Amino acid sequence: MQKAVAIVAFIEAREEYRNEVEMALRRAVAATLSEAGCEQYALHLDPQEPNRFVMIERWHDRASVDDHASGPAFTELAAMLHGRSTLQVNFYEPIP
């Protein structure tokens, strides 16, 4: 049985790269929403920390996540974020 996967990713932009990071994240959202297995890929901003973004994701299964991680949208985003931000990715499984 396939299990859905939820991901919460925290992206902390270095202040001098904040706008570049936001634009890269926005491009990634647009590209990722059309990927197979992507059910949600929503960008949020922490109102208390203007350089902290939160991506809330929901995927059909782990295989979809793996495809995303090796696909162009994520690899381009990861390359752009490198050195400009920190990234913490947390995986969760829904409780039936």
C-alpha cells in the first residue's frame, strides 16, 4: 500500500539574498505543482521572521517525492539556495 507523504520545509534566507530566494521559491512552486504525485506545494512566509519561508507539501507517495528530488524544479532550486539560505526538510506520514 502506498503511503502519502507530507513535508514541511523551512528555508531561512540570508538577508542579502532574501528577494532572490523568494523569487526562486515562487518559480519552484509554479514548476512543481504540475509534477506527477504533487498534491500540494504551498509557499508561506513566517510573519515574525521576514527571511524565513515555509513550504508545505503533500505528495501521493514516497516515489513521487524521490522523482521530485531528482527533477529539474528541485535541483535548480537547491542550486540557487546553496550559500544563500539554509534548508531544513521534515517528512511526515498522515495518521489514518
